[in-house]
Amino acid sequence: MKYLVTSALPYANGKLHVGHVAGAYLPADIFVRFLRLNHEDVIYICGTDEHGTPISISADNEGITPHQVVERYHNSIKSAFDGVGIEFDNFSGTAREHHYQLAQGFFTNLFNKGYIKPKDTKQFYCEHDKRFLPDRYVEGLCPKCSATGARGDQCDACGQVYDSISLKEPKCKICGNTPIVRDTRHWFLQLNQFTSQLGDWIAHKTYWKENVRNFMLNLLEQGLIERSITRDLSWGVPVPIPEAEGKVLYVWFDAPIGYISSTIEWAKNIGEPERWKDYWHDPETKLIHFIGKDNIIFHSIIWPAMLMGQDQKYCLPHDVPANEFMNLEGQKISTSRNWAIWVDEFVQDFPGEYLRYYLAANAPETKDSDFGFKDFQQRINGELNNVLGNLVNRVLAFSKKHFEGFIEPVELSDMSKAVLNDADNIVSEIYDGYRQYQVKKNTKLIMDIARIGNKYFDERKAWVEIKSNPDSAKETLYVCLCLAYKISVVLSPIMPLAMKELRDMLGLEPVQSWQEAKQLINTKVYIGEVKPLFRKIEDSEIELQVAKLGAVPKIAPEKVYKPIKESISFDDFAKMDIRIAEILAAEPVPKTDKLLHLKVNIGSEQRELVAGIAAYYQAQDIVGKKVLMLVNLEPRKIRGIVSQGMILAAEYDGVLSLTIPQRDTEPGSTVQ
């Protein structure tokens, strides 16, 4: 089995911040390291996304070429990745000749098959600058929610995508003048022609994360529409047809092709120029794209369609584990306001591995997470130092003091066997967690092994045993050594350098295989120089970091409401039968984080249904509550359960709240 792992190409228009690392890069790096411990055939591919409007704008503002902007940030981003130990097999970029040729070939194949068609459209045009204004060259008020600073193609406040000319009060970002609307011609990818293929493909992806699969299914259900894949820009991959002179490929058409061009570059660099085909042209290759949730549509709809439309068959994505966002001290990260933790600056103040551990322990896997400096300090001091570091230091120091640094295998008591068996069970859980990209869960489980070791050491009282029963003290040290040995394996995908340092102190070779985590040390070990595995973070260090953030003006979060949907007739509304339902029983749906299986009483009968409220309510807390329920919704099978209705809830700022009647009301009562 071959694995081809990618991370979303970081945009070469700014520095790397912790939100980037938490979402798409650290999870992928951890997964790849885990696979290699299991001797899987895997390559990890990435590079910078080097085209698009923001790069052109930056170049215009600075009076330099787009290539100079790209080169600066490509080097900055790669250096930041090095600082936190993100190791790619190849880190390329899309502004390279072999990528241009490949991207143009993709376009040509799709165009010749009728999957790409021209269409006359209207677009903003700046009379002052004498140019069309694509995407981010124009800003104004969102036509959906009226938020300020909305871009020409999307509003960051409400997340809506719209036709750029519907923007209210548009302004050219170059000169500030109001643009006019002119006719222009662009080329569109006919996504609707791939509806059947995409539907058949997604039908087998039952193991995908819910947010990704549901997003794709909703788009298919709504009906796919054509999508413009060309822009009026001078910087980018030229559209390879004569009638499109002066236009380039839309950045989100050419960017994912960068996964392939980077792999081609990797194959050339290792002296096997055809090797890339072993991965991309093998339908059995497990292609896994690690991304943030804002890139789901491109990787689950547009990119697979582009691959399906090629003459040469490519492997399709096996999985698209999209993570949520990471905020900073309770606010959304904002690069424009400098409200961010820049990775290159952070690793000047703290070890990069501390950031790896914290982001893993606080990973935004199923919902947005928050980076807090106090929380960061507590994780490093309270977990790495006080739990794992304490176990290692007390065992190794005790061995140095009483046994000249030697620890050797001994006959184990039932108590010791039970402790090691508990640890092996946790190791098995950790293995499954890495397979399912659950690094947050795994950091807790790994600390649980260290806690077992500390508890065992305390209960055995080695400092007392050494006086009356040295052999028992030897057993205590050996068992704790085996626990540290297991940790050095299972934590190595997250903290490879620290675990190498631990094994150096244990006199062991670097970890070679995951199987070591299931084994005991079977030879005498000589403990080398003992030194603290981690250092504590002082309050003064955190105060300095908080002060840096304090220099950035905070803004009150703007209340953003979803746009009101299109009007419906009273007859349409009257078709909905909403009633009071009493929740009789509730339990989590297996293998999901968001779904609860409910049994409800609606007066005339009892029903079962599935509700996506598990992230906001514990099952036991809602039993007995009376809620509003749409009872005449067509039944739908979800995770093998026939859901006969829908519980109503209010959503604001990503949080769901059940709608509950103010007065006690009988189940089955109608809502009018």
C-alpha cells in the first residue's frame, strides 16, 4: 500500500502563523511519521501557492515583481516549517516552468472534452487604472450581510460566495475609485457534468469526517454549478488557448495541480524521474489531503472533478481530513491586524517541539480551538514537565544514585504485569488514534501512560524499598523504564527530537518501529547523562508574550448574522408540522463526535431520530427535556439509523441551543 500525503499549499503572500500549522501541517507531519514507524510506503508533498490576486496586489504596492514577493515568502515559510520540525519529502512552488506545463495540460484535456466552456460575463473595471478587477482587487459591502471589507468573490464575515458585481459600494483596491461594470469573457469548468461520478465516488467515503462528507453531499444535493477558472491578471499560468490571451488560470484551478508537479520534482531530485507515476497513476494509492475547513469545496469537489476529466487516470483523494480553525486568545486570528502568533518569531522564544505538543493537545479537529498563552504554559509545565518529565527524572536519577545507572530485566510481580498490560492497552488505543488523525486524543492517552508510571512509582515507594528490599526497587525501576520506553515510541510522531533525547539518556538507538511500543526492554540498560527532558516556562516569559499581543488593538467582535433566506409562500410554511417532543432517551452515535441517537415522544407515537447536537449537549443532560421538532420531514437513514424528524435548535457563532417551550407543554402540541 502506498500513501501520498499532502498539506494545503500555503499562500506565498505572508508569514506562517500557528493557525496554519495546527490545521493542515502538524496533523499531516504526525500522520506521516506514524506511517513510517509502521514501515509504510509514504511520501509527504507540499509547496507554496504562488499565484493569485493578493500576490499581485502586494507586488504593486511595494513596487517589486510578483516573483520577488513569492521568493521572499517561500523562503520564510520553509524556514518556519523547519523551526517546528515539519519535514516534507518535497517542498516546491507553483511558479515553476514544469508546473506551468502541467497545469496547462490539465486545462487542455478538460477543454478538449467539453468540460470547460467560455462564457461572456460582467466584471468590475477601473477606468483610472485601465484594468479589470478580479477577486481581491475590489472591496465593498457584502451583498448578503452588509459587512464592510467584503472581497469581490467572498465575504469573510458571513462566508457567502457571490457574483462580484453584486458587491455594494465597490472600490478599486489600487486607487480607491469606484469601478464600472464591463463585459468580459471567461472560461468555466462545467462541474454539473461530473455530478454522477462524484456521487458514486463519495458514496464509498463513509469513513470521511462528518464536516467534509456532509458539506459535499449538500453541494451535490443542491446541484453543482459552473465555476470560473480564468482571471484577468498578468501573474499566473497563462490560459493555453489563443482567444484567452492576457488571461491566467484561476489560482484554485492551478494550485492543487501543484501536488503533482511537486511530486514530479521530488522524483527528479532523487534521481528516479518516473517514480512519481508509481503514486499518482496507481488507483490504489491512498491520497490524503490535510486542509483547513475553508478549502473543503476545492479538495472534495473541484479537484476530484479535474482529475476525473483527464486522459491519463490519476488516483483520487482517499481522504480529506479537514480541520476547523484555531483562534488566538478568544479572537479570530487576523493577519491584517497582526493578531497572530508568527511561527518564525515563536521558535525564537520557545522550543519548536513545545509548539508541536501544544497544538497537538489543542488540535481543532472537530470544532474551533483557542490558543491561550496561559494554557500553553500550563500544558508545558503541568503535563510535559510535571507528568512525563517527572517520571523520567525520578527513575533515571534514582538509578544513578542507587544502582550506578544500570537497570536490567527482572521477574515481574502480578502488580507489575497489570501495570504494563494497562499501558499496552493504551498503546493500542494510540495506534488507532493516529490511524484516524486523532492527535488531540493521543496526547492525553500518552500522558495517561506517564501518570500510570508515576502512580506505580509512588505506590511502590522505591525510596523505602531500597533500604529493605533492593530487588523490589529494581523491579520498580525496570517497569518504569519500560513505560518510558513505550512513551518514547508513541510520542515520537508528535515530539521526535525530545523522544530521541529521552532514548539517548536511556542508552537506546533512535526508535525504528512502532512494534517497540508493544515490547519490553530485554537487555541491561546503562543510563547516560541525566538532565531535565523539558524546561518550565516562567511567568515572566508568558507576560512578555501577552504584552506583545496587548500592543495590537483589540476590536469588539462584530455580530454577524446569516443572510435571510428567500421568501416562501404561506402555503409552503403551512406544510411544516412542528410539534412539542419529549426526549425519552439519548445516546451517542458510535464513531461520531457530533451525533446523538434520540428516542422521543410526540404524543401520538414514539420515534427515533439523529440530531447533530453532541458537541453542545451531553446525552444524559437532555433526557426529559421538551423541544420543538419537525415531525413531517421525510425519513432519512443516518449512520444506519432511520431518522424520523428533526429537532430544532438556534445557532449563533457556531453554538447550537435547543428551542425549548417557556411553559410546560404536552408532547404532541402543535407549534403555530
